[in-house]
Amino acid sequence: MSPEPLQTLYWEDDSLFLLDQRLLPGEIRYLQCCTVADVVTAIKEMVVRGAPAIGISAAFGVVLAAKAAGTAGSGLSGLQEAITALRSARPTAVNLDWALRRMERRLEHAAGGTCEEVVDALAEEAQAILDEDILTNRKIGAHGAALIPDGASILTHCNAGALATAGYGTALGVIRAAVAQGKQLHIYVDETRPLLQGARLTALELLREEIPATLVTDSCAGYLISAGKVSLVIVGADRIAANGDTANKIGTYTLAVLAQRHEIPFYIAAPCSTIDLSLEDGRGIVIEERDPAEVTMFNGQKIAPAGIDALNPAFDVTPAELISAIITERGLLQRPDRAGLKNLLTKGER
Ligand code: MRU
């Protein structure tokens, strides 16, 4: 029997516990966040990462801020400052903003109550966001599995698995659902430089569940696809603009171009909370620039000569026309475009 998927985060004893993903796969250790500042730092330093997981963490960060305000007797006036700090912890994934907006709406509704009542209401909302995320991912999996042929060999990038969410995952959720249907799959896992989310996290998830997988360097993708070894590419998303342009881990765009060149499907799996209709197209998506030391250092060792300039954008944007379908909890959107996305968000479940 394969082990239970690793639990990314949970709320216990008035604290948020985050699986410290920086230590994986070597060590399973949870970091206890007791203050909103702990949560902001954990998101920035990627103790927790992945669009849905950072949104859920931020929601619990609001609970911690409200609790602290209640204890200090300072009322809830300082809460907006905490929410702003959480919102700016990482700029690209819209799920962070989405979860915080939800918490703000709940705060507004609970506003007349005592501090304790407000904290309870916020804790309930954060837990609901967490619980709903797992259900959402299972629906994404069920819809997406229909696109996966038996015998497929699939290339994925970064980690859009249980570790990037409250559980089950988006892109890996589709893979899990297809495997659960009895399909025989083989997964190629891009290592995902510079932080190796593929090698450290996706490989771990697949190995634990005994889903056949092979780890490759990022630069291997063209070779593999051109050799006919990949039937389709599936990845997650951090923000999808109104026209379908999609931001995801740096290197995703390269895979989409390769997929088009070699006429294989390129799929995005993401919850509707990743869709940002306020942005006309991908040009409006803010791309996080991380410390160049993540590129010039590896495991604490310098791997580039001192003085070399290095650039470290964490995401890129894949234009909608390269995306075969976006898989959401509300169904599949083939050849995504402005009208299709709007329709998806305004209509109920399909
Ligand atoms: O920098 P990260 O590790 O947070 O980047 C994560 C990704 O790019 C994922 O593909 C994306 O957040 C989707 S997770 C379901």
C-alpha cells in the first residue's frame, strides 16, 4: 500500500503548521507559525510554496493576526496592515490575493462581534478554504483524467501536487485520478532549476505513490519530446489572465512552444481561483524576481564565478494560443479564450 500523501499544512493549537518544503526530500519537519510575521516569512522563503498552498497559509495568517490583536486589546484596526504584508509576500500567484479577499469579506461580516467571535469566524473561513481546496483538486482530477489516454507518457514541470495545495494537487491530481482509473502512465519530471521543485517534491510524491516516473534535467525536454517520448505536457498555474495567458514556473513557456512544435497537447490544471479576469492578458502579470544567489549557489556552494551577473525570474507566461485546454473544477476549457474563461467563471458547475 502506498503511504498517505504528505500533509502540506494544518491548523492545530492556535498555530499554523507548515511542512518545511526547503528540507524535502531529506527531512520531514513541520514549522510552527505562531504569528502573522512567521507566515509572511514562510511564504517569502518558500517553506510553503505553490499557488493554492500560499493562499491557504495567508488565510491562516489573518487568523493569527486577529488573535494577536485580540490578545493585545488593540482591536482589529491593525489587521489591514497584516493583510497587506501577507498580500505582498509573493507577487505572481493570484490565489494569495483571492484567499485574502475571502478573509476580508468574512471579516466585514463578522465585524460587529467580539474579538473572540471574529477570530472564530476567521478560523472557520480559513479552514473552509483549506477543505474546499482538496475537493476542488479532486474535481480537477476527475475532469482532467478524461484527457489522459491509457499508456500516456507525461511531462510535468515544477510541483503542482499535494505539496503545492492542501492535498491531491492540480496537475498531479489529474495524474492521480487517471492512475486511479487504472491507466498505465509514465511521468517525466523536470528537475525545475533553480529550486528543484520537480526533483525534490514531484519526484517524492510520485515515488511515494509508486507512480512510474523518471527525473530529467530541464534542458532534456526538447530531446525527449522530439524523440516522441512524451504524449502530453501538463502543469499547474499561478495566474491566468482574462484571455487565457498563463503564468507558471519559469520554463513552462519553453515546454508549451516545444509541445506546439511537436504537435502534442499542452494542458494547464488549475482551480478557478487562479483565474484573474482583472488582467486583460499576460502582459499585466507581475513576475517575481528572486535572489540571483539561487542561481549562482547550489546547496550553499558557489557554482558560478564571483562577480557574474545572474537573473532569476521565478515564473514565465505562456500565451493562450499555445494551451490546448485549461482543466478546472468546473470542467475543461478547450482552446481557452476570453469568452470561454468569462463563461466558466460566471456559470455554475458544468
Ligand atoms: O515558486 P513555486 O514553487 O511556488 O511555484 C509553483 C508553481 O509554479 C506551480 O506550478 C503553481 O503554483 C501551481 S501549484 C498547484
